[in-house]
Amino acid sequence: MTNFLPTTKKEMKSLGWDQPDFVLITGDAYVDHPSFGTAIISRILESRGYRVAILSQPDWKSADDFKRFGKPKLGFLINGGNVDSMVNNFSVFKNRRKKDVYSPGGKAGRRPDRAVIVYSNRAREAYKDVPVILGGLEASLRRLAHYDYWEDKVRRSVLLDAKADLLIYGMGERAVLEIAEALESGIQVKDITWIRGTCTVMKPYEKGGSLSIDEEDIVLPEYSRLAETDMNGEAAESAKVAYCESFRLQYRSNDAINGKRLIEKYDEHTYVVQNPPQMPLERQELDDIYALDYARNYHPSYEKDGGVPAINEVKFSITSNRGCFGGCAFCAITYHQGREVRSRSIDSIVSEAQLMTEDREFKGYIHDVGGPTANFRNPSCRKQLQHGMCGSKDCLFPKPCSQLETDHSDYINLLRAVRNVKGVKKVFVRSGIRFDYLLADWKKGRKGSSGEEFLNELCEHHVSGILKVAPEHVCPVVLNRMHKPGVEIFDRFCQEYDTVNRKCGKKQYMIPYFISSHPGSTLDDAVDLAVYMKNTGFVPDQVQDFYPTPGTLATCMYYTEIDPLTGKPVYVAKTMKEKKMQRALMHFNKKENRKLVEEALEITGRKDLFDEQNRGHKKRSGKR
């Protein structure tokens, strides 16, 4: 079995190391699987000859645990885990969660709130002269001033509150290697200011620093404007307008080809500077990363606790692509991974499938072959490879772009190759497909289109009885805010899905994901969504209330009640009472929601619907 990287000083000494080059600190349990950022970053550094020790879920009550391996030669690398620590610790209703699937035994409480800040300050306390470098999702989404849902205010860049030296945003493989090489060559961390995909704190040249602002740089609204309050201590309207301006500038500069350096001022001596994004990794680079020597499991020290639940869904899943040009307003993938889609080769993915068949726990079922969007395998169009992503329009919204290249043939070939691997009984697609992209491919020719062929293959071989899709809502105003296609597109997909299943002789169903309380959704819209679900017979397996996480377009709308891309006002359900009513309407059939549903229908003047539901319920009860 592949050896894990050292997690204790004893394990480090057994490798003959006196000192690690890096100590990687994470808020997750140590899982050496390529679905975890900690595993990828540590293994890619190891492949270049660096010694990396893993400090997983350290005791943050003091700095003692941060001295476990002694002083690292080059630096501390810190991430909050696979999920933002505040999202991981709290529900959307701000209740502390009782479980943490990224911790041993699923036990909550093993990571602090705002983990990267806490860990960074403790690392600094342990060794003041050791470089501290932040990375991962939490740092990436909080790299500049951002709205924080839990405090209901705009917080500073996490780089400042963490008192760290550098922040890596995005996926980070190239950036961390460039930083490692610079540190190893003797360059002081304060002078590493040029690397793409990083943020740093600088002071202007005239104040004794090295920052000079060029004409091409984009100067964001300074933090004092974003944090301005009115006489009641609430965010001033001018602050919300400035926040929209800042978001819009960032949104349109999040592209490796067209992206500029972003500069955010905090005071006369403090500027946070974001360098342009790294270019996305090409196919061979991705293949090399996923071929590294991962143990593909959690650390054996967690066996006594029952393991780490998060491994269950991903251990026998395969990541085939990165990035997403879907452009959903509520999704942070665009801000973190970027809109440029890159994918691994079929040979690389087949090799990973073959490796799975050698695992004694493998039962022949691969749970997923996909990514942010499973049926995206290539860049959205040829133009973007030379000119970058369009800054002012989406690839799929409000309708598929005329330049969009829709083709499922490569994904079809990939799925065929994986299911033909000896020892593989079934390959599922669970990471979600874009049905509007599929139907755009279908339009090219009813007969013989790869979209039609893909749906046939999907239904015949890759659905486990239920297909999960994400229309998210049905009301036009809400779908526009979400940057999602109209409900008529979803309805057409449902028809095609049913038709194909009948042809295949299969009884397979569909579970749609819907979001309640998304910016733009009124209580009337929530009622209309409930009526749609009742009329179509959809009963959602789980309900997702909109969660305002840093970095998304929808979160900007939630905070400012303005669409930053158009400047138009947006209705936002902000009270917990209304959010709970919108959510209850989506599960109108549950007895515990009866009171909230009745109240919502009374407020909207739709009480007749509740009476109708009661009559239907009594009639059905009589039949039983």
C-alpha cells in the first residue's frame, strides 16, 4: 500500500527526515485521495522532491500542536478543508451542525470557525519567521473584501485577518510549485509578489513599499467605502453600490487571458493585490496530477473512530474535468476553478478505473465520472482559447451562445471505455448534467446528434434508477436571477428522458433539485414552485435553502438587493420567517410544515390551494 505522508514527528523521523520543507495544515481529517485538495497539493510537492508533513485538524487552543514537526524549512501551507469552515459548521439558519463528514466518525467540533484565520495566527505564534501561505476554497473565496453572511457585514480580505504572507486562489498546483521554488532559491516571502493565482499585501512605492499602480491595473473601490454605515449602524446604500461595483470588476476579470491585476486599498500603507489567474492546466498536466501515488483512503489512525464519512461517495468516483461555463449565479465554482473547462484524457481515466478494481473494497460500481458539470469535457468555444472568456455574457444564459460548441461524443467514448474495464459492473453519472447544453446539442439534428446518443447511453447504462438534475426553480424572474434556462427547457428534457426510458424498457425516475429563497424569489414565486411540483408529481428528496457563500453573484444580490451586472433592484427574502415559509412550501406534503404552508398561502391570498390540498389528502386517506 502507498505510504501516507507523515502526520506525527515519529512518522517523520522514520522517513529519515530531520525537518519538513512544508507543514500542510488542514481543517479536514487527512484523506489521501485526489478529491481532497490537501492530497493533491501535498503529493504534487512530494513529486518535485519536497518534504511535506500533514497537520490535520490540529488543537487550535494553543500553538503547541503547531510545533509538532518542529520548524518547517520553507513554510506553512494552510487550508480550511474541502468546504468553507463556516458553511461546514453552520446551517443556513445559522444553527451549529451536529455532524462533520470530513472529520473522524463524522464528529462535529474538530475545526474552528474561520479556520484559515485561526490556524494562520497559531502558526505565526509558533514560528514568527516562517512564511505562512493560505490556500484552498475558504481562502480563495475570501481573498478580497467579501460579504460574510454569519456576521452580516463586509469583512476584509482573509489575508489581512490571518496575518499571512501569501494567498493562493484557484486550484493552486502551479502557484504552490512556483512559490516553493522561489522560497527554496532564497527569495524572501515578502518579495514574492509576481506569481499568477496569488494575492499579497503590499504598500505603495511612495510609502517605502514596492507597489506602483500601472494603467492596466484595475483599482477596486477601497475597503472604507465598502464598510461605510448609516446612522443606524446598517450598511449604507452607497456602500452596497460600491460593493456591486467591486464585484462586477472582479467578475469580469476572473479569466486567465483577459484578467488584470486587481488592487484593493485598506489604508495608506496597506493594499491587497490580486495577480491575474493562473492559466488552466492542460490535459497532460491533469493526467500527471491524477496519476500521483495517492493512498486513496483516509489515514489508518481514524479506523478506531469509524473512518471518515466523506470518503464514501468519492473513493470510487473519478474526476474527469475542471471548471464550468454554466455560470449559475449561486455557484462558487466559477470564482474558484474558473469558467474554462479542461478535462483528463480517456486513457488517464481508464487507468484510474483499473486501479480501483485492485482495491479489495471495490464491488464493481463506479459512483461517478464527472466534475462540476459531468457532460462538459471541452472549452465552450474555440475563440476562448485565444481571446479568453467573454466578460459581459454567459455561454448558456439567457440561451446558448451561437459560438457554443456542443458535443457529447468524447464523453460517450469515455463512459464506454470505463464501463468496459474488466471488473467494472456499472458506471454511474451522479455529479449532474446540464440538460440545456444537452438539448442544444440535440438541436443540431434530431437524428444522429451526440446529445440524443448521450441521453440514450445515459438511460441505458449510467442511471441508478433515479437521475438527479437541477432546474433550481420554475418562475422566469427567479431563473433569470439564477442565470438558469426557462422551465420549458426542463419540461422538454423531462419528456425526452421519459421517452428514452420507455424505449429502453426501463422504469427510471428523476429527482429535481430546487432552491428556496434565492434572490429574486418572492413568496408568490415559492407558491408557484410548490404548485408546479404538485402538478408534475415531483417530491424533492431534499430541499436546499439559498446559502449566501462568499464569491458568488447571488450572494452579492442577497447582500445589496441589487443585480451588480445590471444595476437593477432585486427582491430578497431576508427574514428567517420568510425563508422558512419558502422552504416549507417545497415540502408542502409534510405534516410538520402544515402551519407554515397555511400561513404562506394566507399571506399570498392562495388559501384555496390549502383547502384543495386538504380535500385531496382526505380523499386519498379514505382510499387507504
